[in-house]
Amino acid sequence: MTAMQRIERRMKKAHSLLCVGLDPDLQSMPKKFHSSKTPLFDFNVMVISATHHYVCAYKLNSAFYEAFGAHGIQQLHDTCAFLHKKHPDIPIILDAKRGDIDSTNAGSVKFAFEYLGVDAITLNPYLGKQALQPFLERKDKACIVLCRTSNPGAGEFQDVYGMRNGSLYLRVARNVAKRWNTNKNCMLVVGATYPSELEKVRNIVGDMMILVPGVGAQGGNLQRILHAGLNAKKNGLIMTISRAIIYVGDQKHIENATQQYYAHIEELRHAKKQ
């Protein structure tokens, strides 16, 4: 089963478009974890225990683990191993934004797909298709290409207009959908803070899956995002939320916050069907 099939199967099983980000910041997590020898892993286990009923995937941003060196990478690995063992049906996304020359990318492929065993990885398209070929040729894994990101300064390059078919981010969307996705393993990243741009991307890429960060702490509006981004099958979005869920308090508060986001997304999602 390919990563894309795993994601779609989990979406149907959990009736969910919600993805929780496992981005453990030592300064933001409860103090009881500060004395642990493996605080990132222990915190993640708590979050997973509180949220796994409601998610279609988990997304792990590698920077939060890299900050702790080898010990952090080990906890990243152990979190993935825990998910493989306890929740093997839940896909894992590595948010690493890789994208170098092809020989360097071969190492990133090995790290993500073999060492960690994740289903998908985020990629920077700046070096072009040829450089990303080591990722794209993995038919069993998913390549999530940055298109229109959620950060406030994203437009400095992504909105540059002058290409024959519009802004740079639209060129990325078009190339990924029409030229890069020959193995049907590509997705795009479009931030929840830019619903108008999301709608333009959706019109270009058809039913392609889109990862949508920026809901919650970054202020993305759920109703506008779902209206702009749902595909013809009334899915096609992976709505990723991190801080607004994982840093609301103890395990019970995390579960409550997750359930509320899940319920709100589903309410709005089905309201669009009417």
C-alpha cells in the first residue's frame, strides 16, 4: 500500500482531515517533562494518547528534534517507532523541507524513509524536479512540495508575478500537478493564512491532496479554508494544527481541544455538501 493510499484510508477510517503536529518545545511543555531523560518522546506519547482517535496523520517538524543533537534525533526516531508499533494505521509526515542536489537528497531519502520510516516528507522545489528525483521516484512514499507557505513574508518570492502563467507559487502548483506527479505521489503545501491563494491552487491541481498548516496559532480561518480547498470528493485537505492543541494544558485539555477542532472541521466540511 502506498503512502497516498494509507492517508486516504486513514481519512475514511477516522472521518478526519485533522493532522496534529508533534513539535515539542521544551520551554512550552509542562514542567513535569523537564526532568525526563527523554522529554520530547515522553511529551509526544502523551499527546498521541490524547489525540490518536481524531487524526488522519501526525506531522513531526525535524527542527524541534535537531535542536537537541543526536539525543533529539533519537527521540524523533523513537516517536516514529512508537507510532509504527501502537498506531500503525496512522501516517507520519516528516516536516523537514528538504531540497538539495540529487546526490544530497539521496541521503535525506534514506534518513526519512528508511531510518525513520515515515510516509511523507515536505520538500522545497527551488532546485527543480531533477534535484528532487530521489524523492519523486519513490512510488510508495509521498512528496509534499512547498507551494504557498503560511508565513507572513512568504510573498517576497512566491507572489512574484511575471511568469507566463502567473505568480511563482502558481507555477509551482502547475508543474507539480502536470509534470512531477507521474507516480501519483505528490502533494502541495498551502498555508491556511492564504485562502484566496488556496482556491487558485485547488483550481489548478484538481483533486490533489494539499497539506494546510497555519490553522490555530497562526490564525487561519477554518471556514474559509474548507470553502476554498475541499476537492470534488469533499476531502483533499490535511489540516495541520500544532501549538493550539499540544500546548493547551494536560492530557485531558489536549484531548478536549483536539475533539473540538475535529468536530468543528467535520461540521464545516459536511455543511459544504449541502
